[in-house]
Amino acid sequence: MKKSNYFGKLKNINIPLTRRGLLVGTLFYSLFGITSKLYSKGEVGGPFRDRFQSFRQTFRVEPNPEEARRIINNIFKGRKRRDNLITLVAPDIAENGNVVPINFSVNCSMNGEDYPEVVHILVLDNPFPEIAKFFFSNESGSADLAIRIRMRQSSEVIAIAEMADGTVGEDRFFVDVTIGACS
Amino acid sequence: MARKNYRRRLKAPITAKKGEIITIKTMAEHTMEPGVRRDPETGLVYPRFIIDSVIVRYNGKQIFRSRWYSGVSENPYMSFKIKVEESGLLEVEWIDDYKQSTFKRSVVNVYDDEGNEIFPLRFNKASQLED
């Protein structure tokens, strides 16, 4: 087959109601569906999941609690919260806001659908409330993790677990920060 | 970008039993510039420069992944757990804002109760092939 022939065919696509037209249409619709799914999960960087996080920052941003609440609502999507799903441990008083060690553990057997797909860590009074997302799988033996974060002022740290079967759980911990980080 | 932004550390046990849950400690030496800090003299904002994502693979299969934003502290330390069924290669990959990736590897040897190592490849014996 000649290349020029092939491209010539591609040039004038006016999709009529034929077998080929239907095939092309279904292909495009399926692609659209995949991208929209990714957007809903926040993988690509959804419309307002992150405050300018997808762009390089060149100006100062002040914390906005309304925006933080909107992010949390966007994660929950009106689902009911399950009790005792996730436990978050953090220090009561953090002397240095630059390094605040936190750890969380999700009590679940990591078999079948009983594992957390995503665990979000949020600090409400930071200019960028979203701090990290962790994507687990069945192979990771237990959803038990420790990390160090930055906090600008004393506020609540929130950990939200989204399970694979669709249930959601959260835990909050108030941390007192004496010297804040400029994050 | 200074040389120190490329130093990575990975601590994992060398041996483990079958089905054991092992803890892995990772640390990346990185400035993690949040993109909010100003130069005190000129007032210019330092541009954001952070580690964006961390990917963990065991025997080439991705088992854990994380997305980080500017709220993670500098020289980010993270410890997590994985379950090992057979010995293999553990890879942790850190990817920058500028899509520069660095990685660190370590090998975990997994033994059963009798002390035999469980290899990730299972060779078929000749007798099995005949069936």
C-alpha cells in the first residue's frame, strides 16, 4: 500500500452513516470517556482540584479556607464517611513548621477490593492545602506510611482514604505550630 | 541545580521471610522550593522546584505511587510497607518538576521456612513439560 494513498483517504473525512463512520465515532467517544474518567480521579489535574499547582508559581498566594473546603467536598462527593477507617498520628506541638512528621495507617486487609486506592493528606491553612496523594495497590502489604510535611500556621491536618469499593473515611489532627514554614 | 539535589537514599532489609511485610525507608536530598518564598533583598519569588512523584516497583511491577505537592518538607523522608512473596529487585524512582528522574535500587532475598530462597522465575522441569 502506498503512503500517499493512505493519507489522501484521511484528508477528506466526512463521517456518513456507514460502518466506517460508526467505527470512527465509537473510537472518538471511547477516547473522550477515558480522558473524562482520568479528570474525575484527579490524575491529569482536574478543573479546580489544585490551586495553580499545575502551573509554575510566580506570585505569592495567601491561604483560602473556602478553597480548601471546596477541595475536600470534591474528594468526598457527598459520600457517607465510614468510622475508624484511617488513623492519623501527628505531634501535638510542632516547634518547626518546616518539618512536621506525620504518619497514618488504614485498617483494612489488603485483599480484593478492601484496600485504599488513594489517600490524601491536606492542611487547611496552607496556601496550597493539598500536600500529597498516595496510590496503594494489593501488593503493598499494609497502607501504613510516614512522611514529613510543611505547615505555615497551627491548623488541622486531614487524612482522607478512598477505598477501592467506593467507601470513604477521614481523620483529623490539630497541630500547634510555633514557627511556621513559608509554604 | 546543585549536585546535592541528586543524592538519594533507600533502606530496605536484605533478607525476609515469605509473606512478610517489610518497611522501606526512603530519603531524597532536595531543596523542595515551594514557589512562595521571596528573596529578602530583591523581593523576587524563587521559582517552584519540587519532587513531583515517587514510583515504587518490585520486580518491574508498580506497587505503590505517590504525588507530592509543595507542602512536603525539604529533604523529603518517606517510609512505607510492602509485602514480599518472592525475592526480587526493588526500585524507587523520584521524578522532578522538570521531569528529571533519579532512582535507587536494592535487592531483597526472600526465604521460606526451610531456608530455601524463592526465586521470581519458576523453571519448568522436563517432566512437567511432557505433560
